[in-house]
Amino acid sequence: MPTIALAIALLASPPSDSTAASGAATTRLEQAPAGMVWIPGGEFTMGTDDPRSFPNERPAHRVKVDGFWMDETAVTNAQFRAFVEATGHVTVAERAVDWEELRKQVPEGTPKPPDEMLAPGSLVFTPPDRAVDLRDMSAWWTWTTGANWRRPQGPNSSIEGKEDLPVVHVAWEDAAAYAAWAGKRLPTEAEWEFAARGGGDTRYPWGESFIPKDGPHAGKFMANTFTGEFPHRNTKEDGFALVAPVRSFPPNGYGLYEMVGNVWNWTADLYRSDAHADRKRIAAESPTGCCINPRGPVSSHDPTRPVPDTPERVTKGGSYLCNPSYCESYRATARRGMPPDTGTEHIGFRCVKDGAKPNEVGKTGEAPEPRAP
């Protein structure tokens, strides 16, 4: 469902039925792909049984993933620009909307929108000046003709001087195209969640408290989220009103930056709200007691959407718009589905790469020592 379909549906769907800590150190490795760190893989508890989570994060179940390389940061404007200049890729937000395709993804009988709404564009965050009904996302999202990755807030905006910000307004197909060009791929949901945990198993990648109470980051914000009263009063206590440059906050235990907050991350998996329940059943029937390298369901289902079986892909990590009053999704277990031809001002991505772990410099194969993020 293109971004415009969300606007047509009045953006009224609630957060999808939608945790993490210190971990193994990232030791410098020979022949490491530029800008990537090695994620060692292993068995972990995916999802959660925490009642403070959304239903689609439950139940907890055992999963095992092989090791892989992952981008240290979300793909930036500069990196995406290099891809576009090399390939001539035109993103979904830069293309006119095909109404015949769109009508398959909205409720039957939905009238064709005005032609100007079928022009290239995307959804831009436009905060209201007062408290609003949080069940109506149209109160803070505006369909904006001319908004795209080059012009995140619309025709009069620009990414000049913002090369180190995560690229946004990229649909899943744009992210997949970039990954293929770069010789990488998008992570599975299981790989992404394993990496986001940083080697730990707490509510947030850095511990149980949103703001650490002790340690080197005591009293400091660890992620870019919406501080204040969502969506009309952002206090910017964490230093940012919108998207922050990559590496603005401390890395997790694997050396990955902004795995939660800042921008949602596309993953490879199709989305089902009940995927965890199905995977727990598979794990229970497995001789190993866990799912090994799960690749996600074979079809989508999201009861919060106008057409529940419209294909969607899993996004993870929350964004700068997440706030406890509405969507506390800056946790490793948080998840939501988005149509693959939709991009917004708060969705980005990072890539992974398969390959064996090279020999560690000065080591003989022993595992690196754990450390706090």
C-alpha cells in the first residue's frame, strides 16, 4: 500500500500489536567490511512475555541465528546518494501513484483520490499545536507532494549539510535495491533483534531503565525519542526534535549505533501479527527446542490495516516519534508491519552481509570479553 494509501485510510490504525543490555565486545577484525561489525550469532529468547509489551511481541520463544556482519549505523543520505548516482534508481516516493494498483490495497468502494494526491510524494510529520486524539494519526502526518529522500520535509527542504543523517522516505523495495547494489541484504527480523540486544536480555539495549541510573551513561539519554507530550510538545531533552545524525548516541554491546529510536529499520521478513505464536510452536516441536535462522512467515496478516492480508514487511526499533503515551517501541522486541511500497519520514534501514568471521588481530580464537555499551 503506497504511502498515500495510509493517508486515504485517514491514518487511523493504532500502533501495531506490536529488550536488551550489555554484551560481547566488538574486537577489531581483519578484513572486516567497511562500516560493518561482526555479530557472533547464537541462541536467544526472541520476543517477550512482558505485559508492558504489545501483543504482537508475544510470546517469547527460543531462536538461534548464525553469525553475520551488520552495518554499524543506518544507511545515511550520503550513502544512499552514492547508490542513486551509480544506478539512477528512482524511489517509490519519487514516482506517481498507480491508482489501479492502489485500489487493490484500500477498502472496496474507496473513491479515487484527487489527481494531485496521486502525484509523487510521501508522509511528513507535521506536529499539531495542541493535544489531539492519539487514535487519529492524520493529526500529525500530512501527505506532502514532493516529499522524498532528497527533500524530507517537502519541496522547500533539502538534505544538503545533512549527509550523516539516516536516509528516510525509502520504501522496502528501495532499501532492498540499495542492499543488492552494495553486495549485502536486509536482515531477517531474528537477526535484527539478536543484534539489537547487544548480547544482553533487558528491556532496552542498555538496561532496564530508559535513562541509566548508574554506570558511564548515568542520567543520559541513550536514544532519540519524542520527549514531552506527543505529538504537540517536544521538549527535545535528548537534543533532537527530528532525525539525529548517526552515532549521536552510545553504541550497544556489539558496537551498533541507534538500533532503537531515531528511525524504524526495514527487515527482510513478511509481517504477521501472530508470527511469534507460530514460531513458538515450531520451536516446541523442534529437537533443538528453538527455531534456527527463521526467515519469517510466507504471508502477511495485520488486523489493524484496512485490508488485513495486504503484504507487509517487518520494521523494528521505533523512531524519534516514539513516546510512552503512544508507542514505546524503542525496544529490541518491538515490531510493526508496513506495506513494502511505503516510506515515511521516520523509516530507514541498515544492511547485513553473510560471511565467515575472520581471525581476530592478535587472538587465537578465544571469544572477546563482554563489556557494557
